[in-house]
Amino acid sequence: MGWKEYVQVLLFLLAWVPVGMLAGMSVLGVEEVYAQDFSLYNTGENGTSDFRMTIEGAGYEVKAIQSSMSTLGRYGGNATLVIMGPVVDFTADSILVIFQHLLAGGGVLIADDFGSANSSFHLLNTFLAPLLQGQSPINITGFLHFARGVLYDLDSYDKNPRLPVIRYFSSHALTQGVSELHLNYASVIVPTCAIGLQGVAWTTTRAWCEYDIESTNPWPNATEWAGRLPVAGALDFSGRLVALSDPSMFNNDMIGKGSNQRFALNVMNWLSGGNHSTVLYCENLLEVPWNSPEFFFGLYLGRALWLSSLPYLAPLFPLVTILGIRKYLPDAKKPEVKSVSEVFLRRGQTYFSERMMYYRTEGNYGRVVKMLYRRLRRDLRKKHQWTEYDPHKLWDLIRYKDPSLKEGDFFKTIARIEEISSSPDIKIKEDEMMNLFFWMRNIQSHSIDMK
């Protein structure tokens, strides 16, 4: 087995093993364990299954994105995208999809801590930076940026300053009915970014973002953000965007504390414009185990969706597909040759029939001519008791049977037939094969089939 066969086997396994795992688990009734933080299907403390049930109970349909964010483009802005605690950087085309979704009037919730999404938003920040300059007396440092480090609030916290309780809110639809938000090892939104300037939930003035997470004696310094800092911000333009500096406020352990659940509903209602549009939850950006079926499912399906969903790549998808499977497509149907072999067939001579059918189907007309000529010579020797076939003997026999034959044309045709027979892979046209067939058929009728 050559290297091409090994590659084909490898590609086959890579393509079908994930499908087999999913099908096998479904048939055997095996339940997948979703251990990754912030998963909709994780019922543990760090999961968001209660968040899902909360918004489903409010009338929203929740769907998980396991593969590619490009599927967002199919909703035309009539959906709310939720990015909760991402650990996987989203690609440049994903940023473009989010931007297009916002321009189409869609909603986006980004809940992050420790600045995991900063590198993903670098391209968007760079792109929008010139547009944001001059819009505020403060030098705007980008569209969205999360501070690195852990938030400490000395004046408002639960059990310790790293579990702050937010009680300062701007007047906004997001904060209606909200009295306090309980956070858990949160970060903050950089106050000088565009969304930070539109903050709706704030710390006390005695708060800072500690860079040294492991410090036993934390205290603010000149390089750390300190003072009243935003933990939630919102922008309303073509679409709506909400940024939160702590996804943990919506996990199963925290969503029932304070007004966290009410705030979650306010966020979804505001982002959807009250239309209860579909909620798309990015499971693909979480830390999905590599050995899980969902990982392979998302990996392979994501490539297909990436090619088929983006407007500037979708036209290429059929071409890529055809080129990829061209080898496995059936050949174009060859022009059907008339049933040459039927004239020569006798009862029991099936091998000749099978070979004739095969060569006709393949369009190898040289082989057809060789088989017909070989059969003609064999039948002539048998019929006339010749020890060997000789074209001159045949001419002496046939010239009286068919006076229309010319000697020069006869030997010229015989020479052409023998040329084709000596090199059966030679390419000849169907018309030439048919002419030679009827010529040999005439010879047979006058020299073999006669009574």
C-alpha cells in the first residue's frame, strides 16, 4: 500500500471517527460529561446550566455554537450572541462576523475575566481606533479592553475583597430592578476604552485591579487601575453590545446571589430589543476536552461552515468540494457503441461478450478492433482448415464473393486493422471502429457464415 492509500485511510479515520463516536454514544445511551467552565450543559458550580434555564424560562431559544461563529451570519442580525469566559482566541474572520452582526442590528454579550479576549479584540481595537479619536475629551484607548489582574474592593465585598459586591449603577435598562451584583475573582473594563466610558455598573472608590494575583499583601500601585472602575458597560448603535468583566456572576454558584439573575434577564431583554430572538452561546470558545466528540465535531464542521457561511468564501465552497472528491466521482458517460459483439456472439461464448462490453464502456475502441480481428482470423482458420492466417489467402477467397471490394482498399484496410491490433492502446475514434466493424462483418458474412 503506497503513501496515497495511507493518506486516504488517515483522512477517512479523521473524518468518520468523530461521527462514529457521536453515533456510538447515542446508540449506547452514553451521557457526555461537560466539565468545562461556563458550559451550558455543565450542571456543576462552574457551569451555566442555570443561566440557560433562566433565559429559556423567559421565552428565549438557546442554541450552542460548537463549531464556527460564522453561522451567526445566517441570522441577519436577528439573534443574540453570548461569549462567556472564552479561553480560545477567536479568529480575524470571527471578529468580522461579530462586527457585521452588530451592524445588522444584532446583540452581543461578552463576559470575560483576566483579559482572555483582549488578544482576540486587538484587530477590532486597531480598526476602530481612528474612528474613536475625537469622540471624547478623554483619549479613547480602543473599543473594548479588559484589565489584567483581579479586582479588589475594600468597601463593598462578600467574604473577602476579591468577592466584591457592586452597588453603584447608572440609570439604564440593564440596571432596572438590580440592587447589587455579586462577583467572584473578577476583572474590570479599562475605563478609557469606548465601552468603559459607557459603564453601567461600578465599584467603590477604594477598589483596584491587582496584577500580582498570588501576592499575600496586595496593595495598589501606580501601574494598576484604581478608583471607581466599571465592571459592566453597554453600547447602543446599529446593534447593541454589553461587556462584563466577570462571567462567574452567571455561573450556577453565583447566579442566585443578589440581583445577578435579574441582571442576566435585563441583559438578554435589552440585547434582543424585547423580541426574544434566538440566543447563540459560544461553546466552541470554551476549554472543550480534545478527546470529546464535541471537540472533533466542532473542529471539522467548523471548517465546512467557515467556508460556506462567509459571503466572500461561500462561492468557492462548491469548487473546493468538487476538486476534493473529483477522483471519486464516476467518469462521464461514454457515447454508447452499438452492440458490436451481438453479431459475433454464439451461445456459451460469454467471455468475449464480457470483454467487448468492458472495452466499449471504457471507450477503448482499439481493444475492440483487436478482439474482432483476432476472432475473425480464428474463425477463418477453422472454417477453411488453414494452418495459419494469410491476408492474401483471404483476398483470393473474398474477391469472388464480393466483387465490390478493391484490392488496394482491401490490403490498406487490413494494414490499418493490424496496426491497431499490434498496439491496442492506440486511440481511435468511435466512427473508425464502427467502419472497421462493419467491414469485418462483411468479410465474415461472405467467408464464414456462408452455407
